[in-house]
Amino acid sequence: MQAYMTQPRKRLLSYLHSHADETLTAGQISQDLPEISVSAVYRNLAALEQDGTVRRVAKNGSREVFYQYMQAEACREHLHLSCKQCGKTFHMDGEETEALLASIARLDGFAVDRADTVLYGICEACRREDK
């Protein structure tokens, strides 16, 4: 059953689409979309999570919940790298990624779901800041 597409949901989807490479808290989203009530942001994120449009992620060492838009075309075909410090998500692609996936399939008989796989670590920019 298709959910009714309200103006707040359309605005939220547009916002999420333009921030597809980021993981955001509901609070961050609410701040950037003051025309949508906080309760409407949470309600819509819950509905979008149920239908697979967004992924909900709880990061280690944090009580905050983050959301990432998963319907961007680029997200469907890539593994994801997520920085535990800044929260930025990167698409992992190239020959090395394909070799990794082929190796996992060959050695373990396991087919990795690209769109739903996230590897966590610290990005290059955050590592430079820590030095």
C-alpha cells in the first residue's frame, strides 16, 4: 500500500535525496527543515524506514540514531564506508571492491547485499585532524 504523499514528506524526501551521502540525525534534519514539525520528521522517518527508503543506524558509543537515504541510484550498487567521527558516508567502488566481493563469494559462498553493507572506520580527513 502506497503511503499518502504529504507536502512535508515530499520536502523531507527531497532533502534526503540531496544529502544521500550523509548520515543525519532527526534533529539535524529538523533544524534544516524548520517548516516541518519535529514530530512529523520522526513520523515520516519511521515510515520511510519501514519501506526501505531510509536506513536507521545507531553508531557505537552514541545514543543518537542516524538516518541515511537509500533510494539514490548510486547507493544501490555500492558498498558504503562510514566515518565514525564525522558521519560522512562514502561509496566504495572500483576493481578492488569487485575483487573483495568476488573473494567473499568464492571463499565463503556468501553474496553481499551492496546497498545494505556499511564498513565503519575513520575517514582520511578525520585522521589528518587527529594528527
